[in-house]
Amino acid sequence: SSVVTVYNARVDFQSRLDRINQVKVGLEFNYTDNRVNYASVDKFLPSGRSRSTWSNFPIRGALYVQDKLEFEGMVANVGVRLDYSDPQGEWYEYDPYTSAFASENSLGLDTLLAKVTVDKQLDISPRVGISFPITVNSKLYFNYGHFRQQPTPENLFLLRRYSDNNAVVRVADPNNPLPKTVAYELGYEQNLFDEFLIRIAGYYKDITLQSRLVEYVSRDNKVDYTRSEPNNYQDVRGFELTLTKNRGEWVQGFLNYTYDVTSAGNFGYGIYYESASLQRNYEATTTSVYQEKPLPRPFVNLNIDFFTPSD
């Protein structure tokens, strides 16, 4: 069973200083109550089954300021966001191959391992959006921004054990930095007959600090678990063509074609053996450090709304 309660609060302040300058300020607060307990149970095949339990109360907050400027048809939205993240609580301080995770010791973790207060994180994310008029019916625009993603709860305080022998099989790390995305977009928009809008845009996203599971194996094989670490990255790039019709008494909608290319990879290895010979053999044969470059995946979205006019 899992009970997750989320409390949100958001306040926005907007001030129109004059006709060409608008300032917007906002506050966000998020408090989550995680009470999680789930397991895989099989009375006849108990080996390899696990149970996961944790309870924590992470806090997230944000302060952002955005200023809208207009000058001779050019519009610029310039802003900055301050993100605050506090997982709250304490977490274990340990050697990667500690015997405390072995089956005979794992139930005594609180006495075998010291706990330290988890890190609080403060990140600044700038964002800029600028549009340039070319003609009365067309414009060129550019968007740039930094974005931080919140980790899944199980990457904060999860401690997973095997049900049959209590050995630790997976450990979270609440001190991991928040995943970061830096996004760029360059586009062109054209109005046709005051009925249609054509939009052509190219984009690029640099995603770093994503979590992946890394395995640690002790020399005697009594300790064998995975830990979430922030060493996965992605590069996403592509372009999209959109035709939109948002006027008309009978038919409205849009048609979008997107050509998307993604590559991904990891820093470091996927397994670390305490045995030097096993580690050398693994490093000589592993492909976990290879970059993944799957085939491009273009797709089309079509959305049409039909109306009956009031008369």
C-alpha cells in the first residue's frame, strides 16, 4: 500500500508598469507526505522477491520573476527561476561495499551505519524568449531556458531488501543533484489569410544528471545491490512543422509533423566489483559506456474540432 499526499501553494503577482513593460512575480510551495510499503510476494517461490518501504516528507519551493518588454514590435520575455529542494531527514553514510548490506547484518543498519543530514539544493534557472517581427504577418522567435526536474520518490529514500534473507538489493541517494535540461528553440511563424498559422521550429535539449542504477558487488558476493547515481545524459534534437486553424464557425484544429532524434549515454560503468580481476574483465567487455543512437522517430499529430454555429 502507498499513501502519497501532496500540498501545493502558488501565488502570482503581476504589475503593469506601463504599456511596454510588464513584471510578473510568483511563489510556489510543495509539501509531500510519502508513506510507502509495497512488495512482491510468492509463498511457493520466495527467492528473489523483495519489499520496499520508506516514509519521508520532501519540500520543494520556487521563486520566479519575469519581465515582458516591447520595443518597436519586438517582444522579449526575460525571467529567472530559483528552485529550492529539501528531501528532509537523514541518510546512511557508508562504503560502497559495506558488509552492513549483507543478509546477516542488514536489519541492524541503524546501529552499524552513521546517518547524516541530507543536502539542500538551490538552483538558478534563466529563461529568455524573444520574437522579432519580419512583416505584418510573420515573425521570427527564439527561446532559451534551464529547467530542473524533481526526482521520483523512490530515488530519495528507498531501501529495498530481499524478502527471504533481508539482504539489501537497492539503495536510493537523496543527495543526488536534480536532473537538468537546457533547451533551445528557433522558429518562424507565418499568418495566412487571417485563417491559418504556419509554424516551423527547430529545437535542441541537453539533458544531464539523470539517475541510473549502478550495481556494486563485494569480493565475497555477500553484498550485491544497485544505487541510483546521476550519470545518465540525453541529447534531443529535431524540428517540427505545424499548421493551425483557430478561427472558423465550422472547423478548427491543427496538424503537426515532428522529426525527433535522440542520443543517450552514461558516465562511468554500470557495475563496480570490489575484486580487481572481475572489474578488469568487466571493463574489457562492457558496452554500458557506448552512446545509444537509435533511428529517428518522426510522428504526426492531427486534431480537428467540428462545430455547429449558433444559427
